[in-house]
Amino acid sequence: MAITFEATYAKKLGLPNYSSHQYSVTIRTELTDLTTVEEASTRLYGILQDAVDREIQHVGFLPDASTYGMKPSTANGGHGQEPASGNGTGTRPAARNGGDGQDRWRCSDKQREFIERLVREKGLDKREVEKLAVEMFDAGVRQLDKLQASGLIDELLERHGDGHRNGKRHYRRERAPAGGGGDA
């Protein structure tokens, strides 16, 4: 009795000016022996990965920002659309200071401003806020997405604020107990 085995490999890349491209390849084959599944999987994965990686290098058409109505932002915080970051994630940097990428935040501008204002007005140690972000989300303050930044803000307000937010939300990552004993 033959067993149908199907393997697919896909890759999607983010490109400048809100563009991306994706390529996938699927192979369907028949196996007559279940003991060959692992070997077939490894072999097919390698073949598919090589094929996709070779073909996806041909980017093709990329939209021109000026032609498609996208205005690059200015260094002074212009409000036009700006191209996606060059890291392929397609995330828009929240802060537009400098051009070196050192001052880019993933959360919203308002969240960034609120966190900075809390640090300033409450006299918080930036290293301690950074440490708290890492403890909560395994990421520095600037790498937090909107949901994580909201969780950090809630925690900062609970610890140092005036209780502006009602009801504590749970944003902490779940961690397995170390050594199997005690509370985490």
C-alpha cells in the first residue's frame, strides 16, 4: 500500500516601500515503506529549501515610493508614510530620531512618549526599566511591541504611578518552574 507524502517549503521576504514577495514549492510523492518517512522528509526539505532560496533571490518589480504616493519622512518627525525598516520585518520604527537605527522603538509613538515621561517625572532609573522589560518579555524597552509596551506601562504605573489604569492585565511570559519546585 502506497502512502502519499507531501512536503512544502515557503519563504516570504519583506522589501522596501511596503513591498514583499513570497515563493513556495510543494512536492507530492508516494512512499511504500513507513520507515523511509524520516529520510524522505530530510531529503525533500533540502531540495525544497535549495529551490526556494535560489528562486526568491530574483526580486522583480519594486514600487518606487514617489510613484506610489508614499512620502519618505523627514528626520524631524514628518508624518508622511515611510518605508519599512530594512530588517525584513515590515515594522515601522516609532521614533524617527537620527538615522543610525539606535533610537527606533517598536511600540507606538504615544507609548514611547508615555514611558519616557514616566521615567523622567518619577525619576526612574532607565537601567531598572530596561531590566523590568527584559524580565517581563525577554526584550529591551525599545524592542517591545504595542501589547508588551502596554504591559510594561501597566507595571510601571502599578509600581510607581498614580494608579491611572484600572484592572491589572497579565502580560508576563509563562516560565517553567526551575528545578520542579516552588512557585515561579
